[in-house]
Amino acid sequence: MEPRESPAGATDDAEAVTRAFLTASRLLVAVSARSLAAVEERVTLPQFRMLMVLHTRGDTKLVALAEQLQVAPSTAMRMVDRLIAAGLAARQTNPANRRETLLSLTGEGRRIVEHVTARRRAEISAIVERLEPRQRAALIEALTAFNEAGGEPPVSQVHPLGWPLMP
């Protein structure tokens, strides 16, 4: 693919943008890993993803949780069992339909999600603070366009922890 000239005369090279995003994603994975380090003896990354979904969605049926995580219901059930054993999640009968079971976070599970998210937010904020104001503005514009192209909802439709609100 040939680079194209943008209106400002700069080369629009999709490969260069892709490389820059791959580097940024490596940085974000490192930030995420460091934010989980304080709780890694209690929670694995897949388990933390489950805690985040429960935190965002609230009481959730197992099938919906498995769909959200894109895992088989049996895999989700094993993860839930481990989180329940660790005191981070709970299972209760759905008051609206006694045949259904709902999964939710315990207070400790909620504290873990909030602690990890606060650490991640602080580290990202520290990185952003090192940028010049014009770089921050350009980053907002670029990330907004990237999120829109990827179908990610705008900030107004996102949970305070930074995750999309689920219907």
C-alpha cells in the first residue's frame, strides 16, 4: 500500500500508525499488568476480566457472563467457582425468576476492581501529564477517531471505571 498525502502534506502511512498503536498497546498491557501486580496472588487476568464485567453489569446470569467474556459457559462456571471460593463473587437466586441464578461481586471483589482500576488510572494519568498540551489535544482527537472506527462507545456511554455500559 502506497502512503497517501494528507491535506496538511504529511504522509498518511497506515503501517506507521499500526506500528505506533502496537507500541502503545504494549505500554497499556504493561500498565495493566503492573496495576494487577498487587492482587496477582488472588486474581488472574481472566478472573479480573470477569470481576470487571460483574462490576460493570451488576447481577448477571452465567450465560450472559460467558458471552461477554467470549468463553464457554463451563469455563465461566469454573472461573465463577474460583471467585466464589476466594470470597470475591457470590451466587444467588434471581428474585424475579427463582429458576435462575445470578452472579455478583462481593464487597471484597468490588474493592479489588476499584483498587486495580485506580492504580491503572493513576499510571496512565502520570504518562499523560508528561505530554505537552498540544500533544494531549492531538491524542484525544486521534484516540476518539480510533475508538469510533473500532465501534467503541463514546465517553458519555461509558461506566466511570472506563468500561462500556452494557444493555
